[in-house]
Amino acid sequence: MSTLPKVAWIGLGIMGSPMSENLIKAGYQVTGFTLEQEKLDRLSAAGGTVAGSIAEAVRDADVIVTMVPASPQVEAIAYGPDGILENAKSGALLVDMSSITPQTSVDLAKAAKDKGIRVLDAPVSGGEAGAIEAVLSIMVGGEQADFDEAKPLLEALGKTIVLCGPHGSGQTVKAANQLIVAVNIQACAEAVVFLEKSGVDLKAALDVLGGGLAGSTVLTRKKDNFLARDFKPGFRIDLHHKDMGIVTDAARNVGAALPVGAVVAQLVASLRTQGDGGLDHSALLRAVERLSGAQV
């Protein structure tokens, strides 16, 4: 009989499905719910239990993990008569791994406390590959005791797991992460177009750049996307657009200037309005190509 906590998992998308499967592989009993039947079928095939509703999924859970796209979805699954807070048992630990506004996380923690439910905001970085390989970076906000309790579970999902401060701190660090990633991808995309238009062997150039100070996890992870023009979504432009809105608003609230971030936020938004929102964020390359005269 397993002594591991029973887990409810809400949200089985590009990130949530492989993450929940890694918990199953680690020996956790996972009961999941999401809106798409094929994703529930995938969870069942991996050894998880399928629930018919959020209420059913969370009723007996010791730990509830949520991984949904944005603040409105977190609020939709957390609040209301059919939501997590009304149906989870007192003492349960809610670990929200979605990327949302810091204020949404703070508000959720306050509302949950009234129900006897503890909350951690624990957004992640590493994309689909990091989720599959269980090497995510996980930035956490909340109480030390709750973090200590959740850490063994989080270690089945990621490699770098850090408590960053009180509720909302994990989301603040994730917003900074998304700022750095977007600017880095944009710089890589501009370099790719510059190199190609200069007649340089692109693969050779990216290999040598990756070995020097210009090297980065972004360049390593996205190099093949750039070379093959393969923009199958690992992290969609739509979601990065949402995240750039979060960091822009949060920075304005604390009086931090983001001059380069503001420009990249507009480039992400522009790419989205051109119909590329469903592509991987490495598709920022397409925007640079269009600005450089290519028909893409």
C-alpha cells in the first residue's frame, strides 16, 4: 500500500499530460480531470484514474495540482460550487503550476485559507521537453512548511526547485523568466536571419555560437526549430503573449522599466495578430523574416 499522498491533477495539456505521467511513474496515485476526452484516455493508459468532474477528482486528494493556461482558467476551476475550494478536503495542499498573475495567486491563497486549504504557486520553465524529461525549473511561492511537504512530489517533475518567497513570488519569478526567454528568442531569430542573408552556413554558425558566451538554453533547445523551420508548439505564441502582458503589467505596478521587453512584447503580439498564435514561440523567426522581406 503506497504511503505517498493521493494526487488530483487538473489540466492535461502539452505540459500537464507528461508531468502527470511522471508522477505516476514515481509511484503516485493520480486522479485527473480535463475537458478533452483524448487526454483523459491518455492519462488512463498511463495508469492514472479518470474523474468525471473537478469535484470528483479532488474529493479525496491530499495534494491537488493544477496546470491550466491563464488566470481566468485558474479562477474557473478554483471557485464556485463545482470548484476545487468547495470540494477539496480541509488540510489539502493545492499546488498551482499554471503561469498566472501574481495577484491571482495571492487572492487564491487567501480564499483557500478560509477553507482550510493550503496553496503554493509553482509555475515552471523548461517547455514540453522539460516536462517530458522531468527536468523543469520550478519557482515556488508560499509557506516554507508547505514547500517542504510538496518538494518530494515536485522532485518527480523538475530538477531546479526553489522557494522564492511568499504567495505570488513564484509567479513574479516566472514573469521574469518569460521576459528573458522572449528577448532571447527574438535575439536568436534576428541572428538567424542576419546569418542566412550573409550566406553563412547556419548550422555551423549556431553550433559555434552555442559554445561561446552567446550560448543559452534557449539557443540549445530552439536551434533545431530555427534550422528546420519547425514551429510545432512546445510553448505557444498565444501563451507567451499572455505572459508578456503579465510581466509588463507587474513591472508597471512596481515602477520597473522594461524598454527591450516592451518592444518584444509588441513583436509577440504582432505575430499573434498575423495568425501565428498557435505556433511555438520560436516562430518569432517568422516575424523577423517578414520584416526582412521574406514571404512566410
